[in-house]
Amino acid sequence: MNKVVIYFKSILFPVVIGAIIGIVIAPFMEYQTFQKPFIAPPSILFPIIWTILYVLMGISYGILKSKKLTDQKINKIYYLQLFINSLWSIFFFVFKWRLFSFLWILLLIISVLIMIQRFSEKNKVAGLLQIPYLIWIVFASYLNLAIYFLN
């Protein structure tokens, strides 16, 4: 398969998943109304940051796919972390399960750490491209827990 097509599909998939989740949770968004911790970004940043992270995620996976470095372990952890990521938004915003969402995001952090390790074993750049994602979800876990306690 052409590398351009591989990268296009690899980037498109997480971006579309993110957009679908964004549409699902939009009616339930109440970030503006929360008591937030001292360090809390404005709501306008979230879709921008997530789009960038999904693009990086797709590029990272595309590197592995284009070099024929994907295998069952890579695919499982990649799609599993994307699934865990998607459910977090639903748990937090739709169901309002704030404490459960915090525990769930810890599971996401673990899955992303495993993904980074497995990606790095195959291609260093593919693993490094996931570092901003990890940093963001660690920050998101802080926000999640703070919002749980403050609200």
C-alpha cells in the first residue's frame, strides 16, 4: 500500500474517533461550570490539543504500519488504548462518574506507557511521538481528580 494512503488512514482513524466522541459528549459538556483547580486550561484548548494528539498518534502508528513493523501486540495495545481513551470521555461527561473516570484514566496511562514501550521497541520515533499524549493524560488525570474533589 502507498505510504501516503497508510499515513492518511492512520491519522484519519483516531481523529474521526475523537470527533465522534466529541459529538457524543457535546450536549453533556459542563467544563465551564466546574470549580477547577488553580492550573486549568480554558475549554477552547481541549479540542485543539486533542486534535494534535490524535494526529501524532496516527503518525506514530503510520510509521510502524508503513515500515511493516506492526504485529498483533502493537495492534492490540494501540486500539485498546484508543478504546479506553474514548470511554473516559463518556464516563466523565455523560455518566458523570468522576471518581470512576479517574481510576479509568489511570488505566489509560498504563496502556499508553505499554504502547510507548512497544512502539519504541519497533521504532524510536514512533514511541517518542506518544510522549505528548502521555503528558497530557497525566495532566488530565490531575484535572479529573481535582474536579472530583472540588465539585
